[in-house]
Amino acid sequence: MRPGQVVLAPGIYGAVANAAAQVAPILGASRVISTARGADRLAAVPRADDLAVIDLEQETLSAGVARLTEGAGVDVVLDGLGGDLTGQALGTLRRGGVLVSIGYTAGTKAAIDVTDLIWKTARMEGFLFTAFTQQEVADTYRTLLGHLSAHTIKPAIDGVHPLDQAAEAQRRVVEDRPLGRVFLDPRA
């Protein structure tokens, strides 16, 4: 990613998009665009000047990105969802853009329009965290911990539950799909 670029990270309630919404501006992104489904879920997303969230119950990903970028599209897609959204996200890229596939919570199969690759000279890449050296991972953690201690990034935490509420915590994750992580505290 280069400074000034526009990043699309669908699924603001997921770890990839939530992290991208905070880290991409630090790296110089001019804007981060994400998605949610429904006004109630959209309303729960913390507001940020450089974050725009498309309500997929109100408009398509393509229409939302076109509206937010005045038809220009995005430079980078960080796809933590996979599935049907991958092809749609690929279609939002501007010329020379890249889609980085990071996860597949919405499915491992995706259909794409190859003309989105050809006509836009776009790229698709896979991301595997374990492909980095131990030193690169350590350097990244050190940088992230610095941002955490400076409060320039803040992890989204839905709640911390005592161990005897593990079943309720798991139900919350699976059924409610909260914005933020759900933790168990064995000491509570």
C-alpha cells in the first residue's frame, strides 16, 4: 500500500476489516471503505473521518464503492471474507489495483470476471502470515504494540466473560457476530 490510496476491506465486523480500518490510515491510506448489513449493525460501528461503511442491505458493493470514490474505484482490496464477495470486490478495483485474499469466512469458492483482471491490469494475491520470517513478525508486533501503547490503534473488544460463561460467549460469537473480540478470563 502507498500513501493516498483507497482501501476496501469488506466486513467491518471481522478481524481483517476492523484492523484495516485502523492500520491503513496509519500507513497513509486516504480512505478505508468497509461493509455491514443492516442499519443497527452500521450504527454500532465507531465513526472515523477516514472510514466509510456501505450498508449491503441498502446498496450493492459496486454501487457503494462507486458512490464513495466518485466512480474511480479502490486501489487495494483486503479480502478477509472470500466467497461471493471476492468477485464483487475485484470489480471495484481501479486500474493497476490489487486484491489480497486473507481469509475465507464467507466461503472458499469465488467466481470472478476475468475482464476485471485484464482490462484493469489488476492483480490477485494470497496472504499467509506464516510466510514471513520470525524477524519480520517480531518487527510487526513491536510496531503494533507501539501503536497500542500510544493509543493510535484500539482493538475492538466486545466483552470479557468468566470461564463459567464460555457457552454464552461462544453463542455470542456464532449467533450475534459482534463488532470486536469476545474473550474468556479464566481468573474471573
